[in-house]
Amino acid sequence: MIKMIIKVLALSNQNPAVTSEVQRDCVTDSNQSLPSLPTTPTVVVLLCGCAQLVRLHMLRPSTPSKPHAQAQLPVAKPHRHRRRRRHRVPSLPNCPTPMRRRHPPPSLPMAAHLPQTLPTLLLLLLLTTAAQASAAAAADSEREALLSFKAAVTSDPGGLLRAWTPTSPSHCRWPGITCSPAGSVTSLTLPATPTHHLSGALSPSLAALRRLRVLALPSHALAGALPPAIWTLRRLHTLDLSGNRLRGEIPRTLPCAALRTLSLAHNALTGSLPAALGSLPALRRLSLAANRLGGAIPDALGALRGLRLLDLSGNLLVGGIPRSLANCTNLQSLVLSSNLLDDVIPPEIGRLPNLRALDVSRNSLSGPIPPELGDCAQLSVLVLSNPYILADGRLNDGDVEDFNYFQGGIPAPIAALPKLRVLWAPRATLEGELPANWTSCQSLEMVNLGENLLSGGIPRGLLDCGHLKFLNLSSNKFTGSVDPSLPVPCMDVFDVSGNRLSGSIPAFLSRGCPSPRLLPFDDLVSEYTSFFAYQAIAGFVSSSGVMATDLTSYHSFARNNFTGTVASLPIAAEKLGMQGAYAFLADGNDLAGELQPGLFDKCSNSSRGFIVDVSNNLITGGIPAEIGLLCRSLVVLGVAGNRLSGLIPASIGQLDYLIRLDLSRNQLGGEIPASVKKLPHLELLSLSHNLLNGTIPDDINQLHSLKVLDLSSNLLAGEIPRALADLANLTDLFLDNNKLTGEIPAELANVASLTKFNVSFNNLSGPVPTNSSAVGCDSVIGNPLLQSCHMYTLMVPSAGQQGRGLNSNDNDTAPVDTQNQGDSSSFNAIEIASITSATAIVAVLLALIVLFIYTRKCVPCMSARSSGRREVIIFQEIGVPITYETVVRATGTFNASNCIGSGGFGATYKAEISPGVLVAIKRLSVGRFQGAQQFHAEIKTLGRLRHPNLVTLVGYHLGESEMFLIYNYLPGGNLERFIQERSKRPVGWKRLHKIALDIAKALAYLHDTCVPRILHRDVKPNNILLDTNHNAYLSDFGLARLLGNSETHATTGVAGTFGYVAPEYAMTCRVSDKADVYSYGVVLMELISDKKALDPSFSPYGNGFNIVAWACMLLRQGRGREFFVDGLWDVGPHDDLIEVLHLAVMCTVESLSVRPTMKQVVQRLKQLQPPIREHR
């Protein structure tokens, strides 16, 4: 065929005498099978060329020639050509206009041309047939590829591919398919909807669509490997497979150089980012978010000069942010959040003139915020940290806990950015004062700088931010007053809680709120503002317990030093009319006066909910009698901890939407109004610590939604209503410290939801219900007429008694037989007296022994009275004032009964500074430091440390005869107790991994971020505390340097504890950060095994009784599974568990050069992190 085409094309310059040879070739080739030719522009050119050849042969005169002689073409004379008229030849469609002779030779008879034109006509017919056959073959091939794609789909509930059938006339008409005019598939686009989505695999047959330009299958449920053949589609400019479940790696080479959009976000891709991504010159959008990609961000991405979007968030990327990204001068969005990035924010980012959004939150970045970011004139969104993670509308901080730890404050150039709309940097360890100049903030909408160390006053420059609708400055150290000119009434969120602000809560100047700005539907900034607003509101609801799921606006002045009264709420009436619930919070201040009706004057404008909390103030007077008429839409009313008196008004029963009513800790008297039963949505009713009398209403069972009922510490009499058992949702019931009589209703044992129960210190009689896990002896004490209480709460149920019997460990204790109660519990007076006397004597002896021990260990022989200054220095506000006197009183003058532990640096006491506010007091021995000035300097360094896995140092006191440190209290105990009690309940790998990672991050922070760096020198389970969610916190950091080594818990002569001390430290007393790494490795071994650091069973393996030798032996012999605690190997990922054990062994090797740093330990643990729940 090729030979024939070449000869045909040569006819225009050769003698027609070759016609016979061409004819023979044509005849020869016509008997052969012709190969399929693709329908490309080349074929069109060939056909058009053949058409021109036909015209040329029709116009060329016949010249006799000798056989095998070269043909001689006649040369036309120019003057002849000019005298001849034109001869028009019809042209084929889509062909270039043929070259025309101006003076063609005179026409000859058709018979004269036939011998010359016949081969050409035959060739034209042959090529046309071949082209048609090739096009049909290509179409069939593409149809088969699409049908193969459909065959790999296992589920199509919405029928997206229902029309894709082999019998349909043309695949170009199938839904989602777009073809070129020549019939080639150029686009396959099938976006998913909630009801229309595909499941199955992604077929590699799509690579047969060689002319495909767009492949978009976002938000389906396609799983399996990402076919490598997809990357061979050289014409592909859009590849969007985001929101699926595809796995695999991005190949090292990428032939698809035409790619403009590459979106593989929200899949399960692994491996690292190939440098070949930088060789895609046309790339404009690169989104690989929410995968499990690791390694470093390649510098080669800086070669993508046309890149506009780079989203690598939600991966496992390590290292720093490449400075080469500054070369991507067209970059508009740079999203690197939720990775493992460290180092600093490169100042070179300020060279991106088109940058609109920068999000580096949830990493491990440090250093100052570069002022060069102020050169990004288009910057609208700046997200430096974001501790809020939501799952199912609730705050969940357990998946990714990394935060950035910056030094310094907000640079003034950032506050002057003219287009800045979102500044988001909560919990970022920022300090100093805010910039005073915000004159360019006309675009600013959201500012979140909560939970930092910022001080000074709230800058007046914020008055110029006319569109500011979200301002969170909570939990800082701001002082001064709140300017009444701030546009608070028009803000959705204004939160200054947890500061040191004073003065009165102003009656903000009323002015009209600006109309919402009309923004493009796909505006990137609007996506951030709406998402952050939802995050913050939902997080506030979750943490504050306001029980209002439709909350859309709140103003919080809580936990400050505000005085005066609140005459009216700071919310614009038009804002209430256009949104959901509104919350006003001013608890924990010094507000005085009476409860003003003005607090509810705007309530009628809110149709969806109104929340008012002014608890823990100095408010006097009574509750307005007309409150039920003032605010029918009230959902939460909190006035606990004030000085209210009088009666609870009956109109309170008209608050139809009330969910939470807390009037506790006041001086309210009278009876509980019967109208309370009319509150159908009430979930919490707390009237405790008042002077209420009368009885508990019998019809209280009409509160069907009630979950918490607290009537404790009143003067209530009568019997406990049996109707309480009808409250199917009741979880907490507190009736203690009243004057109740009668029996405890046995029906309460049938309330399955009941978990907390207390009727202590009443005048109850009769038996104690035995079949309720909520009822125990400690919940019924102080009722002298109550029948004997056997320790039911100490019994462990067994399977033999329907889940409520005894465990084999407590076989000697049996429940009371209520039918034979008289026989088993009827003691005479002598027996009772004897038992009571013996019990008292034993109790006294035990108390004396305990007191003697704690006197020697917990309470040093020194007076609690300070003869010097009694000043308490506070680093972190906790919402209530802390003085020397309150600490001494809360600890009972450091009474042994409040001692919760004793370590190498002193005894620790539990102290309730205020009702519900607990702290831990570590009492230090006077004389343990060289001088007061050095102590103050060292302790202030520790007070500035902020890390989510360090126990917070709240403050300290240093006197001549007394010194103590104040820490936040953690109720979960220490890691040693957790390990000991682990056998009682199963603990999953994810929780153990989280504890290990928390400790490692705290140590890495002390070693690598703190200036000067801090070495712990006594890492052990006792110094690792847990909260109720099993988040781990490192304690006693810095104390070895602060107090010296002379009285540490170690018996080695160095700071540390046997079993955890690194060998080089024990032998040379030379300490380094690698000594902490060794101690951490031992703790990690204890965490994943059921062994302690020192155990005699380890002696056969060398190195004394240490766990390290045992772990090394098991790893060498391939018996690693024997190391892990029972059950962990069965449920955990075996490879990851062995890797963690190997990491622990590496931490304990003798060679310091081989021992990793804590930073490397953190990175390795994060790479072994259990999979995070899928969010789709």
C-alpha cells in the first residue's frame, strides 16, 4: 500500500507512461487485505491529494512515449496560457482548493484520459473504503472500551449507565459521553449525586480511548488500584477521580504532558509525590488532598509557573514547605493543612502576587509568622492553625492532633492586607499585642485568635472593620475594657471569654447592620467562611453544652472581670429575625444588681431559640415573675451561683421550648412550682443548693425529655416519687442532702439509662435496690434508718445471673435476699454496738497509720503559713481567681486526705478552687533551689510553654516557707495505673498508638521547639497523665533543671528512675536528649506489652531485669508477637505492631548515633498511624 501511494504522489512530476505500472500495482494491491487506517487528518490530506491528482490527469494532454522511456511533459508557453479561458473543476468538501492552471490545455476526448486516470480513481476508491473501515474499527474499539468500563462497575443504583448497551446505535449518544465530529470519544464525565453513584473498579480499558481529553468521575465509590494505563493518555487535559476509594501510587514518569487539571483528592493513594509532577507544563490545578501520600513535597513543583491551585492537605507529608513554590507566580490557592510538615513558613511565599488563600494549619510548623506575607496583596484567607475537627456535627479532636507553634505575634503588614477576609490562628501560641492599625480591614469578615497568649487591649482599629461578623479573642490575656463602638450587635460571633477584661458590658451603639455582600457562587473565600463558621458554632455547642443544635450566633463575655449590670442584650433586632438560636454568655464575672427584664426584651424577635447564661456572678433579687411572658422562645436559662432569692415564678412553666434550666447555688425558697411539669422539652433541671422546701412533685414524670434532675442540698421532704421511674431518658438523679423519708423506689432500678444516682444524707429507710449499677453504698450513705448496705458496687457481674451476678473474684459476697431480709440483717443492739466499736477502732488505727506515712512523705515538717509574701503568679486563667488562701483552703492546709501522689519533686494535692473547678497543687520542698531570682526565671520559662500534650502550668507561689506549683487537673490518672488496669477492659491499637504519639510529640516539642530546649530526665508512666478521653499529657517537665537532682525519685544518684535511665547517663551522669529517647522507648515497650520495665523474668536475657533485652531477643528470633499484650496482636495490624516494637528497640540501643531523635520518632509513628475514618 505504501509503495502504491508513493507512486501515485509521484505522478504530478512524472510522465504518464508509468500508468501501466501503477495500474499493475493497483491490481496487485487490490488482491491483498488492506490494513486499517486511522481516521486522522493525514487520511484527509491523502484523499484531497488524490482528488487533485484526478484533476491534474484530466487536464494533462496525452503524449506518446516509448516503452521504459522517461516521460517528457510538454512545456506550455506563457502567452498561450493567458489566452485560454479557465476551466472550473469541482472540489471535494473539506479539501483545500486545488491549484488551477490559468490556461489549461484544450479538452480532449474522455477516452484519451481513461488509461491515465483509471489507476488514480481505483486508488481513490480504495483509500476511501479503507478510511471508512478504519473509522468503523476505531468506533468499535472505543465502544468495547466503554462497555468494559461498565462491566467493571458492580453497582449502579441510579442507572447512570443504563443506556450503555451493545445494541444502542451510537456510543456517542450515551449519557456522559462526548465525541468529536469524527466520532472519537473526547470526554467521559459522570459526576455522582447522593442517589446516582457507581461502585466497583476503574477499568484500564479506558486507556484505549486515545483521543480522550476529559475523564471526570468524581465522588463515586470506585475502589481498587488506579490503572497505570490512564497516565498514557497523551491528549488528556482533565483527570478528576476525586472522592473515590482508589489506591496505588502516582507513577515516577507521567507521559500525559497535556494535563491541566489533576484531581485525585479523597482517595487512598500511597507512596510519595513524584518529581515528574513538575514536568507537566500545562498544569493549572493539582489536588491530591485526603490521601495517605508521604515523603517530602518535591522542589520540582516550583517549575509549574502556570499553577493556580495546589491542594496537598490531609496527607502524611513531612519536611518543610519548599521555597521553590515562590516561583509559581500564578498560584492563587496553597492548601497544605493536616500534614506532618515542620520548619517555618518560608518568607519567599510573600513573592506570590496572586495568592488568595494560604492554609498551613494542623502541621508542626514553628518560628515567626513572616511579615513578608503582607506583600501578597491579593491574600484573602490566611489559616495558620485550626484545632477544630468535626465529625457528625460534634467536636472531635482525636484524628489529627498536630498544631503549629509559632513565636511572636501577628505582624503589622498582615493586619494591613487590603483584601484579607479570614484570619484564622487559634491555639497557635501567639503572644504580644495585636497590631494597632487595621485601617485596611474593610474586607475583613472573620478573625479567630482564641486560645493564645495575646495581651494588651482590644485595638480600636477593629472599629473600621465594617463587615466583621466573627471575632474570637477568647482565652488570652487581654486587659482593659470593651469599646462600645465595636460592631458587636451585628456580629454572628463575638467571643472575648477567658481574658482579664474589666469595666461594664457596654450598651453597644445601635446602628444598622451592613447588607450581606453578593459574592460569586464558587468563591473560594466563601467556602472557608461558611466552613469555619460551622466549625466554630458546632465546637462551641459541643464544649459549652448549650444544647442548641440550631445555634447560629453567640456573644460571650464569660470568665472576665466585668462589673455592673446588663440592661439589654448586645444583638441587633434584625439579626435575631433572620437566623436561628442566639446565645448571650456572661458567666464567671462580677456582675451585680438584679436580674433585669431587659435581658429578655429582644427575645420576641427570635423565633428559633434564645440562650442566656449569667451564672457565677453577684446578681441579687429575684427571678422576674413575668419571665414566662417575656421570652417564650427561651431554650437555656443559667443563673446558677448567684445570690438570687424569693420564689421560682410559676410563669416559668410557660417557657415551652426550654431545654436547660439551672438555678442552682442561690437562695431561692418556697416549693418547686407545679408548672414545671409543663416543660415538654426540658432535659436538665438543676435546683440544687437552694432553700427549697415542700415535696418533689408527683407529676414530674410528665417531663418525658428529662435527662438530668438535680434537687440536692435543699430542704425537700416527703417521699421519693415512684413516678421518677417513668422517666425513660433519665441519666443523672441527685436528691442528696435533703429531708426525704420513706423507701427508695425499687422501680428506679428498672431505669436502664440511669448512670448516676445519689440520695445520701436524707432520712430514708427500707432496703437498698440491688439490681441497679447506679445504686451503690456510696450513694446512700447518711441514711441511718436505711437497711444494711452490702457493697454491691464492688461486685462484678457474671454470666450466671443474667449479667448482674458475681465474678469469681468476689464469690464470697452475695446479694441480699430481700425475701429473707429480716433474718439476715436483724442485729440486736449489742451486736450493732460491738460492730460499730470495732469498725471505729480499726478505722482510727488505719487513719493514724496513713496519716503517719503521709506526714513523712506528703507533708514535709513545715508550717503552711507563709511568713513572707503570699503572692500567686498566674500564667493561665482558669475562670476563677487563685490566691494563696484559696489554695491552702482547697487543700485543707495540705491535708494528707487530699494528697493524690508523691514523686521525686514533691507531693501533689487535688484542690477544688471553686465548685467544679479543680487544679493540682505540687508542693515543693523549700531550699531545693539556689536562689529566688533563678527560680522565677526558670519557672516563667516553663509557664510560657504551650503544647496540647503538656500538663499546663497554671501558676506558682514562692515564699520564704512555702512554695508550690499549680497545674491543670487531669481526672484520668497516670499511665502506670492505665497499664495496670488494662486487663480489666480491652484497649484497641488506635488508642495505644495515640497515647504513644502524644508522649512523643510532647518530648519532641521540649527538645526541638523550646528555646532553650528542655530535657525531661525522668520520663516514666507515673509522669504521664491522662484525661477522660485518654489523651496523654507529660508532667514534671523542667523540674529536674529547676530543682536540681538531690532529691529525685531515682536511687541512681542521677535524675531518673531505675529501669528508665539511659545506660550512658547512669554511668557518666552526662545527660542529652537521647537519654529522654531511651526512657521513652522503655515506656513504649510497657505500653504495648503486659510487662513492667523491670521484671525478674527478664534475667535470662541479659541486662539484669530490664525489658529491653527481652524485646531484642524476641525480635532477633522472629517471635515478636509474644511481646504484645493479650488480644492486641489478634486485632491490630501485625506489620505496624512489629514496626512499633522495632522503633522502641531502636530508641533503647546503646549507640547514641543510632538512637533516633524524638522528632524522628514522631514522624515514624505518624506513618504508622491507624487509618482515619472516611469522611465523604
